[in-house]
Amino acid sequence: MNRKRVLITGAAGFLGSHLCNRFIKDGYHVIGMDNFITGDVRNIENLFPLENFEFYHHDVSKFIHIPGDLDYILHFASPASPIDYLKIPIQTLKVGSLGTHNCLGLAKAKQARILVASTSEVYGDPLVHPQNEDYWGNVNPVGPRGVYDEAKRFQEAITMAYHTFHGVETRIVRIFNTYGPRMRLNDGRALPAFIGQALRGEDLTVFGDGSQTRSFCYVDDLIDGICRLLYSDHEQPVNIGNPDEISLKEFAEEIIKLTGTHQKIVYKPLPTDDPKQRQPDISRAKSILNWEPKVKRAEGLKITYEYFKSLPKEELYKQPKEFKKQ
């Protein structure tokens, strides 16, 4: 049987591992690639025995060689949480620039269609609300978050350059806050941080006054949107996320109610350049992809909480990973 072949970078990460599962389920031969700098082999170890899965332990910032044909490339390699990219700023910039360059070169050589994972962070601390794809953003390039924001903005620019100059079939997804099983408890983002604190019996930490907003999309909905974009003929960026906006204070209260704990909310200073509002305008996804999220937050949070609750107790107290300087 000649299966279509897809390369997924960042395969051991939260989203990459869910994409591996989806493409295996859909009958593809999946080639996963990861250097485990933030990914976790446990997310994909169930796939190693499968005949239609192979894995390359490799850093995409270095030259990529994959023998044989490729139909699709999904470039999802990148640190994606502030706790990571503030510790490894150089690697974050390299995977967004050199890594994307290498993936695009491979797509050109293999005549494969490539989808790159961009982010709502390209909008920075937005002056437009909700954010649509025509908004160019309000980003501080030299602030602490600039290493991630500008890596993703460069990634979009070089992707479009390969499309217009070399004729490579490219797709760009702008991912908004996503949650679900396989998130790391210690990755610094609001949802796993809140649930981790609740499970440890700690007070929940909200930065600022809690009025800043986020919009949370369940991972299954996001993966469906990504696949629809990959198979579409649309080359411009597309927002994929859930427009159901909530303040972080209200969200912390939801987590306290969900977990049945009695912790208080404690407030700490807002980090530099932390966006005050985040809500996707998904009009383009609705009209072009016929996509919109289906999983309600209450349903998705319950599944995610059960996942975190099932983890070994030592995971609750695991310290964030330390990295060597590069």
C-alpha cells in the first residue's frame, strides 16, 4: 500500500503529538522529528511500534534530509511557552528562522505542501479587537517576548517569500490559546499553571489585575482546523482559535470550581509586554474552511483536568526544565 507521507516537526510536543495521532488515524505514513528540547518522548512512544511511523531525533535548525517522497510538511517545532522561550531565546529565534528555512527548502526539493505553525503572538499587545488576519500587530521587537513574536513574524515572511518566489505550496496557521491532554503542567501558561496549583493545594496566581483576556480552544478542534487549512487552497494566514473570550480572573474562578478546591486567587505584577486582550476573529476560517470550534470550554476543561489528575504525583512537583546556554 502506497501511503501518503507527511513530516511533522516538533512531533513530541503538545500539538505535534496530536497531529501525529491524527495523520496515523487518517492512513498516512508519518515521519516525526524532534530534538526533545521541550517535547516529551512519552507523547509519541505509543507510535514507535507502528509500521507507518518513523522518527528522526534531529534539530530542524540544522540541515534536514528525509529520503523518499514527501506529500506534506507540518512545521510545529518551536518552544511555545514564555517559561521556555525566555530561557532559550537563541534557540527560539533559530527554530523560527533557520528551522523554517530548512523546512521550506525541503518542501521545495520534494515538491511538498508545507504548513507552518504561526501564532496569535504575531499580533503582540493588540490595538485591534478581536484580531483579524489583516491586522499587522503591535509587537515590541526588543522586549523579552520579542524572541518568540519576531521569530514567528519572520517565519511568516520567509514562508510567503518561498511561495511567491519559488512557487512552494504554503499554508500559515495562526494558533490562539489551545489546551488539552499532553500540555505540560510546568510550562508557564495559565491553564496548566492554574490546574497544577489547584492539584497541589496552592493559591492560584493571576498576573496583573486579572482583567486581561484569553480565548481557549480545545486541541481536537484546533487539529481539525489545521487539517482543513492544509487541504485547502488558501495561502494567506488563517486564525484558528475559539472566540469565546474570558478574563484570567474569571478563568481562575472556573478552575477553582472545576477542581472543587478552596484556594484563593493571589495577584502578582504583570510580566513585560503581556497582551491585554486575545480573541480571534475566525470569519476567514468559517468562510474558507467551514470551520468553527465545537467543544465547549466546560467540556474540554473537564477532559483536561482528568488528564492532569491521572499523572503521577511527582509530575505535580516537577521543576521547569533547565537549558544550557547557546
